[in-house]
Amino acid sequence: MSKQSRRKGAILLAAKEKTFEERLDALEALVKQMEDGGLPLLESLKNYEAGIKLAAELSGELDAAEKKMLELKGDKRSPVEDA
């Protein structure tokens, strides 16, 4: 296993135990690794898959936070209705 593979695995494993901001940083690190190139195809695909999952989790958390803010504000609109 390459050094990059171990580092990426560590990023993903630790991501579940981190704050939103730390996981966003992990997503940005995955994107940077892919943008920099030089990764084998299989590793790029694994990074892509992990990035998609992480982005979906983060997006869900943002939606939940927006919904909570609207509820606190007394606004009953769905967050996606404004988009």
C-alpha cells in the first residue's frame, strides 16, 4: 500500500469522528489529491467514491442545520424550496 493510500485511508477513517469543518477539510484533501494527478486509476476511483459519500454527508448536515434555523426563526418553508 502506498503512502498516499494509507494517508487517504486515515483521512476517511478519522472523518467519521471529526467535526463538520474537519470533514470538509478531509474532502478538500481528497479533491486536491485527485487534482494533483499522479494517482493510479483505482486509487482515484476510491478517492472519488469517498469524496461523493463525504460530500453527501456534509450536504445532509447543512440541510439539517438550515432546517433547524428556519424552525427556530418560525419559518415553515422547506430549505430546498428557496433553491
